[in-house]
Amino acid sequence: MPIDIDRPLVDHHCHGLVPKTLERAAFERLISESFVAAPKGTSHFDAPVGLVIRAKCAALLDLDPFPDPDAYLARRATLGAAEVNRRFVQAGGYGQLLVDTGFRGGDILTPEGMADATGIPCCEVVRIEAVAERVGRSGVSAAGFARAFADALAEAARDAVGLKSIVAYRGGFAFDPAAPTTAEVEAAAGPWLKRMASGQGRMDDMTLMRHGLWVAAELTRARAMPIQFHVGYGDRDAKIHLNNPSLLMDFLQHLDDMGVNATLLHCYPYQREAGYLAEVFPNVYFDVGVILNYTGAMSATILGEALELAPFTKQLYSSDAFGVAEFYYLGAVLFRRALQQHLDRWIADGFCSVREADRIVAMIAHDNARRIYPLDH
């Protein structure tokens, strides 16, 4: 009896899709975490992610494997963005999408737009720093920032199922885990608000980011939902050596004391550290997310390292798909492929049974997310 690997996935971290046809330059920027053009004379298609797109996605566009990139994109344009988005996301076999709305929201579909485009139920995850930046542009005073931010975050998250922090991008995890005082928040808010008023600022003041995390912790405790943390591989803003999630241990302990769950996203190259944290902290969960897409043919190695130590009850699925629908499809295909490869080997070696393998698939594919996110409320 084969393993039931095709269970509907709860994608606990993803983004909206671009609702228009993409020219080659725009498509290539979206398949690289650098978000810049490849060096002159080269292409982002000549990378593991580009190879796996041409290998595994061509069939959904009615093409043979490994088409020329221009032919691939021409066929994509002929079908149109709406059809391409529908085909790829539906082929991924998703049951629910938890959509982070905090990045380039004007360029991509909202959760409601995603649900309409794909026919798949969608929920919102609110980015803490994006809310702080909106408040910072509102004309609020330094003395009024803390209250205005708390009110804005509570309102933005009124129908959300989780909050997300990108402190990894804005300084890393080696921060003082203690909550700043009211005086410290006001003192930090003054110069930061001046920068925001000039149009040059973003949320990058560590005192204010620490404050945001503590406000978020109280809100997630009250609403029984987790805080997501980007970890490791991502945009060039992320100083990778400061993204080791072990640097978060003191703050994770504070969250555990409060009864707040933390989910670590992507984690590469720190998937083993994330697995360790999931083992030793009852409130820590993790995924290997978008790195499966970016490592393509080698993605089973990454998932295998995630499976080495961490409890199966603490692992989650995410695609971190942004902009291009191929990442929704590939994330699902590569995850299922890798998980089946490892479980089949365990069964062959006598370390697992088909029944136990089915339980492991169900936990990681959907059960764990449904247990820690308020998806049925």
C-alpha cells in the first residue's frame, strides 16, 4: 500500500500573485531573492530554481520539459495571468492559504483576490513592521506612537490568523529580548518619526522593533495565534550570520512563558538549528519553505535535514510563493517528492510503516498548522 502523499496542504506562509502578464525581466526578478537582474550576459534561469521551473512547470503550460525561457514566457503570456495563476495553484493541491500581506501589497493579489483567482480558502497574516510603518507615516507624535501602534496592530489583525516579523531583515536576532520601557520607546520614536516624515525611513530602529514584538506577543496571546519569524535565506537585507535562530532563544523563552507559539520560516541554512529549537522549546514550529524551490533538484537533502531531529508534530509546510504561481506548484511538488523519498527509505529500512508514514504526512501537510492557527474560527 503506497503512502498517501497527496493530502491537501495548508500553506502557512505565502504571498499574493501578480495579476498581470510578466515580461522576462520582471519574471526573472521574481524568481531570485536578490530581486535584481542577473549579471549582464547571464540569466536567473541558469540556476537551480530556473532549471526546476523549466523541468517541472512546462507541462502545466502544455509545453515539453526544458523549453527555452523565451518560449516558456511566451506561452505563459498567451494563456494570460489569470489562467496561469489558476492552473499552477490548483495543481499544487492546496486546502488553505495563509497569506502574508505586508510586502508590495499594491503589486499582488489580496487574500480575497487570491481566493477568487484560485478557488482556495485564504486567510491573512499581518506583518508587524508594515503596520508600524503605516503608523509612522500618519503624523503621530513620539509620545503617542506606542498607543497608536498597539491600536493599529489590533485593528489590522482583527480577522488575521497570525502575525509576522521581519526583524531578521532589519538587524537580525542578536537583540536585547527584554521589553523596552515607555521612556525608551518614546525616545526612539522621536528621531525615527522624523525620518519617516521625510520619506526616507522604514522600521529599522531596534528599540521600536523590540517594542513591536512585545505588543505582538500580547496580542497573539489574547487571540491564540502564533508569531511568524523570517529566518535565514531571503532578500539581501538579511545579514545571514545574524539570522541564526539560536540567537532568538531568550525571546522564544519569553514567548513560551506567555503561551505564545513561534513559527520559524524557511530557515536555510539553519534548518538543523531550527529543528533543534523545535525539539527543545514546546512553542517552536518551523518549515523549510521557499528553499525547496531555490534548491530544486537538491531540495530533498534540505527536507531530510529538517527531518533528522525535530518532532513531526512541530514541522509545517510553506511555499513562501510570491508573485509567480510556479512557486505554489513547485513548493508542493518538491515537498511531496522529498517527503516521500525519505519515508519510503525509512519503510524499506524498517524504521517506519506505511501507517506511521501516513500520520507523519498528515501532521506536516495540514494537522500541525490547523492545531496552532485559528483556522476554524
